[in-house]
Amino acid sequence: MKSNVGGIDKILRIVVGIALIAATALGMIGAWGWIGVVPLATGLFGVCPAYSLLGVNTCGVRKTS
């Protein structure tokens, strides 16, 4: 699969994913916080299935000469 998550988007996904998982593990929020696995995985792998379905791409445009 082609990467469709780039730069700031990737960093934000990883940070939000870790924050949700940590808050759940510490008992600060309910079990729904485990949904943080989704943004964490998409940030680490650089591919978002929802972006593919919607035709969104936040990766920088690569120019070919």
C-alpha cells in the first residue's frame, strides 16, 4: 500500500494514540480509550484506510523531473 499519511499528521496520530492508550492504562478514562491503537498504528505505518477510501493524501507532493 502507498503511504498516504505524512509529516505533522503522522506525528499527531502517534501522540494522540499514545495519550489515549496511556490514559486508559492508568484508569483515567474508560475502556473506549483503547481506540488509541488505531491512530497509533496508522501513524506508525503511514497508511490510513479511511484516507484511501476518501481519496485524501497528506504526504508531500513529490516532483519528478
